[in-house]
Amino acid sequence: MARPLKIGIALGSGGARGLAHAGVLQVLEEAGIKADIVAGTSMGSIVGALYAQNQDPAWIWDKLKTYISNPDFADYWAPFVPRDESEAQSPQHRLSGIFDFMQRKMIAVKTVTRPWIQEREKLLNPLGKAFGPISFEDLPIPLAAVALDLVSGRSVVYTKGPLVEGIYASCAIPAVFPPVYRDGMIICDGGGPFRVPVEACRDLGADVVIAVDIPAFEETTFSTGLDMILRSNTIARQRLNRFVCGTADFVIRPHVTEFHWADFGSGEACRARGYAQAEAQLGDLRRLLRWRRNPRYHWKMKARKLLKLSLD
């Protein structure tokens, strides 16, 4: 008798747009599709850790709302979000618009003159309040939080130890938050090369990986050379990400590109987009899972392996 199929969910990075993960997970839970393994990068690691604790969609969303409304967290990200052009032109918003503009300019200057612009506690404290002093080993569902070692270029996958430490490393955006220094490594947010952690899901034993890929923010106006450099870098990462997602068994991409990556005020809208996209693809996902559970699929895979061995 074949062993039960292990389902893994790989939740990608994406900042505020990553709140769409909550909507995707709600659809899967309502459909009775439960993950045996979860992996996440950056915001995906936060949502994934909540899911690994408790699969109730309402509980997950309540925890996320509390997290993004934490003053340490919410106030810091606001200056990154460009104001709506029509709003910025109105007299009542003009003064606050100037203040926001100056804040963004200050952030840009700090980024090129300091190794990071925000202290560790600005990220660590909200995470500590959201998760408390638990470890990866305490989670009912195995979790991998994926980060990047800037020295070797390899992934750093947290599956053991204090949960908050692993999530912090996965979310520590370079130049924004201090990286983690450990064993000669400089560890930070893994969202560049490891945007959707499909490989980490497989390494934990997933037979089927459902990847939730949050599309990158599409910037189409370039006022400086730096804007062009950043856009070129984004395109390179997108090409790599398409290759990685091609190794997953099923990919869900919520339509959230219109929302800014730092606009956590759009959380409800992002969650709704995640729900709508997962619901639209649910029939295809169910068919895939039925086929993968079918004994004929396993015989077909065995036949392919035997043929390959004979040809070798």
C-alpha cells in the first residue's frame, strides 16, 4: 500500500503583498487541502509560521493584523509608500506629502552611507510579540524559514531553534535591518535568489509542492540611474524565480502587483486577491492531487525510472 502523499506549501516573499498568502491558505483550508510541510521566505516565513502553529484562517488573519498594526512595525514602513498623485496635489495633504518626501530622501541617503538604517529591535520586537518564546520543534507542522548567506551566496534554512530568530533572519532586508552574523556567515532576507522556497519544501519531504508566488512590484518610471539599476536587478531575479517556480508541482500567483510592497494598509485587499486566485485554480489543484494519489501515477513513475536505468 502506498504511503500517504505529503503536501508542502512554499510561501514566497513579497512584503505587504505577501498578505495574499492568508487568502490562499483560507481557500486550501476550506477545501480540506492540508499541508504536511510548509516553507517560507521573508513575509512567507511569517505567514507560514502562523500556519504551522494553527491552521485556522481566522486566527492567522487576526495574528497578522495585530502584527502589521504594531507601532514599531507600521510607522516605519509608511514613508516607503508613494502618495497618490491626486491626493498629494490637494492643499490639505500637501504639507504631509512634503514631510513624507523628506523622509524618503533621508532613507535613501542613509541606505548608501550606513550598513543598515533601522535597528534590529524594530523588526525583532513585533515578531517576539506575535510568536513568543517558542521553537521550530514546538510547531505541529514542520516549518523551514529561508534566508541568504551574503558570503557564500547559499541559502540558510532554519528548521530548528528559536522560531523568532529564524524568521528574523529570513525577513532582515539588506540595508534596512542588521543581518545575522553566525559561523562566518552574514545572513539576511532570502527574497532575492530564494524568493519561493520550493527546494526547502522538497528537502523536508514534500511529495507535492504548492508554490505561492507573489509577483514583484512593477516599476515602470525611472527618474534616476539607480531606478534603472534596481529595475534591471528585479528583472534578473524574476527570471530566476520563474525557473524555480517551474520545479514546483502547482503555482498560485495572486494578482497584487498594483499594491506597493510596503503598503500594509492594503492588507485586506491583498488577502482578498489571494483568496480569489486560489479559488479560481482550486479545480485544477484538486485534479492534480487526485492524479498524484492514483496508483497508476506511481506505476508510471516507477516505469520511467526503470527505463532510465536501463538506458544508462
